Amino acid sequence: MSNTHAWDYLVVTSILSALLALCARFLTNGSKAFTNSEGFKVKAFKEDTRFQRFSHGPEISQKGSEISGNDPYLVQNGRFQELVITQPEQLREFARKDAKDHMKPKNMNLGDCFGRLLGNSVGVQGGRKWAMMRAHFDPGFSRLASMDMVPKFTAEIRHWVANLPKCSSCNSHTANTFFQNASQACRYLPFRLIALTAYGEALNDETYEELLHLNDLHDTLMFDAFFGKWTVSKIFNILPTESRKRMQTFQKGWKKLNHDVIARAKAEGLRSPAKQIYKGVELGDMSETEFLQTMDELLFTNIDVTSTVTASLLINISENQPFQAALREEIAATQSQESYNIKDYIAKKDALLHYAVMESIRMCPALWFSLPEKTAIDKVIEGYYVPAGTTIIIDWKRLNTTPAIWGSDSELFRPERFASMSPMSYRYAFLRFGFGRERCLGKNIAEIMLKIVLISVVQQYDMKPGKNDGIRQDKFTVTSDGEIGFTPIVHV
Ligand code: HEM
């Protein structure tokens, strides 16, 4: 055999054996996937949960526990299969060794409309791109920058509290008590505070009005993205449909608004985090679409998340009268100290104020199930082999109420429980702003906002629960339809 032939032979046989090895690995791992050492496969949920996981979370959760007990189970999300985990040990294994390498599936497995709206936002990124984008977004939302917003937030929240009786969702009055639908009353407060944080001095009344107008359009787009049956399809979205027109109108308006605000901030030398963040686009670290979609993610997409968390907090406090009274006393006692400084009170981790926020987020997560994330390496979860690249979602409410960690009263709003628990004990049993390094960009402003809201409302009003129509089913977040009765406290 000539040298050339021997070389060809070697190359061909190497390629063939590599292909054979790959097939063998695929076949063995494929057949092993989601199977335990005794050959049992994880249970699978047959129905498609693509929409129901948002609108009917408790039902899916209940069915999951009926078919699978505490074991993980598989669900269908349109044409994708995802593994649901529910227990702290399963989360620990999911996060072990590769948490920083987890990637988000394309368009979060939610389809084309979601992709067009948010498919390039920071929340969908992973790896170097994510780190590069966050390097530009993080400074404006750091702990320090967020604490600098305290005076502004306090003034805005006081104004909101003073106007609560006038709010359009104010349904009825009895004697000196007025009733409000909590979610509606809280809807625009976080939106305004986030806008102030993101645009800084460049946010004027005209821009804010325009943001509100765009938000109305965005509400419909969110419905298309999360609940639209046809809008998941790429082909449908090419057609000249109403939803396509809405998307185009929104995107055009959103781009113009940001360009105008940033141009004004530059021309007038105004302090504006958005102007700073946009430097990432000018430097070529992120595309304009990535910038615009992340600004959307933290503002419009977030409005449902943060307003629902604020509303749940107030509802929970209204339902627990003894705790409300104790918190009111703590606030009064803290404020009467000569050294009182609201920033110190907000930063305190051993105060009823802090426990209340923790407990409400624990019990009332913003979504029934977390958005999907992919493992980077092979894993064994609860004895089942889970191959690298598996998409996992977490049953958020079930994890946050695991009785083994939170006790037999885990479904009860009892903030004082945090006084006797070490953070290590619930490290894998409390999903709040993400797990591990907690990716949420707004975690600092969210906590500050919730605490100032609580201080301001509890000082002014005695809250009692009103009529409650349960959870709305037209929102991607867990949104209560409950009312609160507010009775002004007469300060003597
Ligand atoms: C109490 C209210 C909030 C809760 C419970 C919450 C929760 C979360 C969670 C669970 C995630 C996913 C983290 C992950 O993928 O590991 C997230 C991501 C995110 N949140 Fe929040 N959030 C809240 C408020 C806010 C606010 C006020 C903002 C505004 C800046 C915000 C902006 C974002 C962004 C931009 C992401 C994507 C970050 C990334 O993946 O890099 N969130 N949030």
C-alpha cells in the first residue's frame, strides 16, 4: 500500500469509528435518559402544559404530584419536553458543578412571538454574551445605585399612598374604609419606580406618558407571546396579522423613545443609567435589539412580576392582623430612635420588615413554574439519569413550601419563622430572585421598593382583607384578584 493510500485508510477508519462511538453513546445515553438504576423511567405528563403552566399552575402542580409523588416528572411544552423538579435536593443537584454554564433554551421554548419580543434580552442569554451585557446593565442597578434611589422612591411612594383613596380601582366605601383591588392599585407604582431608576433625570412627564401608552400595547403583546395559540408559529407571524402590526408599532415606538431619551440625556448632560448602558451598543458589546429588549424586559415585562409581588405582600399583611400590629409597632419604634435612617432599616436582615418581604415572596411566587433552563453536564437527579442539555423547570410554589424545610405550616404566612432559620437551611428551598447567584437584575430595587411600600402603607392605614375572587387566569404571573379594605389611622 502506498503512503497516500495508507493515510486515506487511516482517516476513513478514524472517522467511522468516531461516528460509531458517537452513535453508541447516543443510543446508550438515549435509552438511559430519565431512567433510574432499576430501569424505571420518570413519569410523563401527557397533556401539553404550554399555556396551562401560566394560567392553571396549581392544577398542573397537583397532577404532577399525583403521578410522580416527590420524584421529578416530564411535561410537554408545545413540541419541547421539559423536566419538572420540585424538591430542594433536586435543585441542589441541578445547580451542582455547572450552574454558571446553564443556558436558556431558544426563546425560552415559548415560540416565535416571545422570540420577536424578548428573544434577545439578557434574561435569555448565557455564557460570555450574558456577562458582557450584564457588565453594562449592572452598575445602574447595583446595591449602591439602588440605595441612592431611596429618597426618590420614598417621595414617589408617599405620593402613591396619599392618592390611594382616589385610585380608579377603588370599589366601595364603608364608613371611613375604602376597598381597593390590590393588583390594580399596585400596577403602575413599580413601573414608575423602575422607569425612574433606568432613565434617571432624563425621564420627564412627556416620556412617562409615552411609556404608559407603549405599555398598553405591550400588555396585548404579552398576551400574544404567552397565550396566543397561533403566534407561537414563525409562519403565522410572517402573515400581515393584527398581532404582527401591533408588534411592529410597539417596536418602532420603543426604539424612538429610547433614542430620544438618550439623545436628550447626552445633549443636556443629564444623569441617566440608560445613556450609560447604551454605550454597550456604541462599543459593539451588544446589539441595539439586545439593548431594547432588555430595557423592555426590566420595564414592561416586569410590570406584572413586581406589581403582583407588591399586591401579594399587602394582601398577606392585611390577612395577618397580629403581625400587622407588631410591624406597625416596630416601624414606630425604629423611627423614634434618634439615629433613625431609613436606609439602615431597609438593610436590616433581622427586622419584621425584612421577614415580611421574605415570607411573602416565599409563599406567593410571581410564577407557578420557573422559566426553563438547560443543564450543561450529565446529572443524576433523585436517582434518575438526566443527560446534559435537558431543559428543567422548577415548581416554584412547591419548592418554596417544602414541609421538610419550612415545617407543617409551610403554606401559612408567618414571617417570624425567618428569625429562627439560618439562610443555609433554606438555600435550595427558596427560589426568590433566581437560584445560586440570583440573576435578577432588579433584586436590589425590588427589595427596597417593597420595604418602603410596607413602611408607608402600614403607617397610614389599617388593612383588612376584602372580597377575593382568587387568581386571575389571563396573566402569565400569579395575579390575585383580591381586595383590601384600607382604614386611615388617626395619628394623635
Ligand atoms: C420582587 C420582584 C421580583 C422578583 C420575584 C424577580 C424574580 C426574578 C427571577 C426569578 C428571575 C430569573 C433569574 C434567573 O434566570 O436565574 C429574574 C430575572 C430578571 N429580573 Fe427580576 N424579579 C423581580 C423584580 C425585578 C425588577 C424590579 C426588575 C427591574 C430591573 C427585574 C429585572 C429582571 C431582569 C432584567 C432579569 C433577567 C436577568 C438575567 O437573566 O440576567 N426584576 N427576576
